[in-house]
Amino acid sequence: MLALGSFSAGAVLALHHPLWPMVVLVVYWLWCVTAAWRPGIWLLVLPACLPFLNFSAWTGWLVFDEFDILLLGALAGGYGRLACSGRSATGTRMPAVFWWLMALLAGTALLALYRGFVDAGGFSFDWFAGYADALNSLRVFKSLGFALIFIPLLQHELAHARALANQRLATGIVAGLAVVTLAVVWERAAFPGLTDFSTNYRTAALFWEMHVGGAAIDAYLVLTTPFVVWALASARRPIVWAGAAALALLTGYACLTTFSRGVYLAVAVSLVLLGLLLWSQKSDFNLREFLGRVWRRHAPEGWRAKAGLMLVLALLAEAAVVGGGSFMAERLTSTDRDMDSRLAHWQHGLDLLDGPADWMLGKGLGRLPANYAAHVPQGEFSGDVKLRDEQKPGGAANGFVTVRGPATMKVLGAQYALTQRVSRVSKGPHRVALEVRVRNQTDVYLELCERHLLYDGSCQRAFVRVFPGRTAWQALTLPLGGPVLAGGAWYAPRLGMFSLSVGNAGGVADFDNIRLIGPHGKTLLENGEFSRGLAHWFPAAQAYFVPWHIDNLLLEVLIERGLAGLLLLAALMAYALWNLMVGRARSLPLSAYLAASLCGALWVGLVSSFMDAPRVAFLFYLLTLYSIQTAQKVE
């Protein structure tokens, strides 16, 4: 059933791909066959393809992506092989506490998914749904959902070829990290320059989820950096070691160009921890036995002494939270000017929890952005894009798009746009022809820029103030003014991006039949009449990202999943880290790298939230579940 269900879901996604449905379907079928023919290959392919297998900036999809199709193909092939061979997927004996924890995680996640649908006004399907829609709950849910479904396949691989599984997983992570670092080098070479560290430019690489800000690349780099050390340590030939050394340099460069203090500290913490764990493995130091000897020697006798010890520990913990928190705030305030706003931001997020049900179960998965924008003063979205349709006089449906500016804050005008990649930018003047409909005065901004994702290079622009006309739809043609778009160097070409936004507070405009016309009269945009939905179109924010992220992993989980979800996540992480650092897996070759990876992710989670980046969240969950299962006994 799992094989058939996964295959069917993947085929449906492939057939509805906005750009290349038949090509994606054929590739998907081949991948399913490969995953069935070569069991366990998914452990290499998934982390290797994770950084680049998302084309949202071209497809217009936000809820679904190509990586989902890859995951479904791996599930279909893996479970299909097991079904055809008649074997059980279970290969390692997991304790009952593991299955109880997984059941509770799945149950609370499904409940949070349901609460998300309810909070959004009920389930509503839309291939091009956005962050305020019900399907955003599914977008956030799928990372944990996929990871849980992979558990039996993971058990099977660890039982039958543990060493090979370790090799595949680590190699796939290293390959994926290499892709990200090369993308970072290309992005910086194309835009600010490889050695320009003064320009306000944070790299995004291929994490298109960052079109509304966020820390996807931050969390990914922290999760994967320890495996560069694995690549260096496991290299057996000089040429392989040289490649790993080059990757180490590129990874350092990528981390530095995030300009994130959270990344700097998290990477440092994870590497120091990695060094300590590798030393303990080499010296055969057993932390569990050491702590046991200390406890037996100094253990308090009698209930009063033990209760007193617990009270002392509780008081020390309280002092650490209060004193350490204020000290951290003071330290960060001296280096980070926005600490006060960050603390206020966190408080606004907590204020969204209204009543015991919200505190215990959360607002619902994926509901933080919509609730923050709706209820926090000056926390509104900077704009919105919505696909719509209406009936023409002849009865045919006509698709168009509605673009909104900020509701009340003029300063946020034109910071949220409907965009499209332009691959054939010509050197010369451009003009835009479109049809627009407004009910009130609306300021419309049109731009053609050299832009990767968040930051503009050279731009050609136009502005028009549109008033309600005699006819509902008004046809306009506007020349774009500005410098010639050179396109960048041949080795680092700059991507072109057309964008359309509304600049005045409360402004709303409908657009249809949009054309970008080059110097030679050639139309440079696709699907300007929106007959294929939002295919080729992609909403993107600039400069202002406040309502989309709470910038703290613990608060993100608390607000959307409640105390129940937060405690279960804490239990999951404690289980994994205990197994890696103290438990049965502590002496295994990959344990130190996994522990450093997860601890680094938790550290960066103190100032970032990444559960809203499904690809990165999936890697986080996969490594966590792998860490728990890696040393279990074979049945």
C-alpha cells in the first residue's frame, strides 16, 4: 500500500508539474525503477539532490517541489522492492519507547496539521497556494511526515549494510554541500564580487524558500559542515583529500558570506564538539561510565538529600536561564543592533497563543505568518499575490492575478512583487505592455533587474499611478528606463528578473496579458495571460521579512505545535544525542559527525527558525532518526 500510494502521489505531482510534466513523469518513473533495483541508493541520492532539486523560482510552486517527487519515488521503489521480495521492512530491533515516541510525534503533527486547516478556514486545494493559505500547513508538515515514513526503509538498510549506509549518507551530504558552495561562489561572483565583504549582500544559493527571508542556508550549512571533516578523515588518496580540502575552504567561504553570527557560533560549537567526540572515541573515553562513577561516589543518600540536590539543580537552571539570558542579551546588544526588535518580535509571537488550547497544541502548522500579519501591530505582510479567474462574456474563463501592497504601512510599499525569471535579457531598452484594473488609485512599479533572489543589481524601471477608468480593464504600455543590463561575466552570468508590485498602502490591482518586449520586439515573458495559473511566476519579498519567520526554533515549534510538540521534539533530540554521545552508538564511525551536526542545528535554532524550510527540515529529521536507529541490534 505504501509503495502504491507513494507512486501514485508522485505521478500526480509529476503530471501537474507547471513546466515539464511529461519529462518529469518519465524521469520519475526511471527513478522509481532505480530505487527498487538498487536498494539503499536513496541514502546517497536524497542528500545529494536536496540543495538543487527545487525550481520554485521558475515553476511558481510554493507548497510542492521537485524534491517531493524524488522522495515519493524513493518510497515507491523501496517499499515496492520489499513487497515484491516478500521481505519485512523491519531489520533492527527498536525498543518500545522508540515506537511510542514516533507514534506521539506523528499524532501531534497530524493534530497540528488539522488545527492549521481549521485556523485557515478549512481545507482548500490550490496548486499555487501561498503562505496564508491552508496548504501551507501541509508544506510545513511534509518534512516530518516524509521522515517518519522512511523509518522502516532506514531500519532495513542499517540492518543489512550498516557500513554502506553510513558511507552513502555521508557521501550524499558532502556532494550536496559541494553543490551549495559552488552555487555560493557563482552567486557572489555574479553580483557583489567574490572579495567584496562590505556590500550588504547575504547569499541564498539555491534555497528559493528564502524569497521571504529565513535561515534555510544557515541551517543547511550548520547541519552539513561536520561532514567536511568526515570527508577529510576518510580520504585515502591525495587527490580525494585535496578535493575535500577544497570543499572545506569553500564551505568556510559560504559560512562567512551568510554574515550570520548565529552561523559563525553554531559552526564553531559543532566543530569543537566534533573534536571532543573524536578524541573520546580515539582514547576510548566512556562518558556514561565516567558519570556513573562520579554519581556512585557522590550520590546523596536518603530522599531528603536527593530532593535537595534536585532543588539545587533547579535553582541553578533558573539562574542560568535568567542570568545567562540577560547576559546573552547584553552581549548580543553590543554586537547586534536589532536585538531589542528581536526580543519584541519573539514576544509578539508568544502573544499569538490565546488560551490553554493554543499553549498546549499550538496555532497549527504553517499558521505563524498569517496570524502574525493579522494580529501583531505593524506586523502586516508587505504585499500579496493571488491567482483569480472570472467569466468572459462568451462564458470562457479568464485568468488574471491580483497584486496587493501593504495594508496600512506605506514604508513597505513595492517590497513584495510578482516576479518572473527572464533568461534572454537584451542589451537595450525594454517596454512593458499590460492590462490593469483598479477600483481606487494604485501605484504600480515595474522593474527588470539583474537579480538572483533578494538583492537588485542593475535595473530598468517604470512607475505609473493608475486611476479607475471608463472601462474596467485599461491597456498600458510603459517604457523601462535605466542602464543597459550587461548580464555579467561569461563565467558568472547574472540572472534576469522582471517584477511587478504595488507601492501604496491599501493599493490593489488586477493584472492580465503582461508582456515584456525587448529591443527587437521580442516578447520575453511566459504565461503573461495566466492561462496556466502562476506557472513561471514567483512572488518574492525584499528587505522586510518579519511576519514570515519567528527567528527561533523553539518558539516556532511552540507557536505552531504547542507545548506538546515542543516537549516531543526535545525528547526526540535528547534520545538521538544520548544515543550518539553516551549510548550504544557512541563508538560508531559516524556518531561524532551526526552529534556535531544536530547540536549545531539546535544552536543556530536559538536565533533562527528552519522548520518552515521543508528541504532543510527533512534533512534535520532524517539525521535525527538515523542517529537513533544506527546502533540498534539486528533481528
